[in-house]
Amino acid sequence: LDSELQLMINVRMFDFDEDYPDMKVWCESTGQVLPVEQMLPSIGSLVSLNGQKIGCAFLYLATDCPVAIIEWLYFNPDATPKAKHEVLPHIIKSLEVAALAEKHPIMFAGASSKSLARAFKKNNWMVGAENMTHLIKVTEGE
């Protein structure tokens, strides 16, 4: 009998009707900023492990150059650190594939922690700038 746990990983596109309410709960329980739906691009990835939604992220595509940006990476706070570590490369890879399909081979991502930066580096990403803060402002109605 195999004593290793069989991992069932499911990678799929983010479904706003089905997944945004879960992302809202994740953000509320961790104090993270929840982007309004209008801020999110149509390309997103959600990864589940053994039937539990673990993490998601989104892909922005530049319109005047072949650059794609991974943003809004969130994890289910009920997931174990091991589960988050397990699915992260799948989130990254699925968005890399989506970027290439859209003819955007140059990619950019922000990392909010050293461990997240290490995960990207393990997937052949390089560090551009450390200790960066992303700022957001909605100017409509000012």
C-alpha cells in the first residue's frame, strides 16, 4: 500500500460568479484588499487541491507592448502552508501559458514576501526590484 498522499490538483480559469464570493471571504478573513470586480481582468486562474479551492491570481495584458502582469494573488486562509506551496507553481504556470497564448511573452509580477519571490525564482523568474509597494487609486468621479 502506497503511504504517499495522492494529490489531485485542478487548474482552471477563474469564474467570477462561482469564485469571486470565495475570494471575498478570503480577503475579509485575512484583512487583504479585495479588488472590485471591475478592476480584475478577464483572465484569472484558480487552483484546487483535493477538491478545496486553494489559490488564485489574475493576468493583465498590456495593449501597447507584449507584457503580461500577474497580480492579485490570493490564498484560501483555511489551506495549509503545504497546500499553498503545492499549488503556487501551478497558478504561475497557468498564467504563463495564458500570456503566451495571448502573444505576451514578457511577464511581470509583484511579490509581497521573500517566500513568494523565491517561488517565482524557482520557476525561472528574476528579481527586478525589491521592497516595492504597489499603490492604487481610482480617479473616476474626482
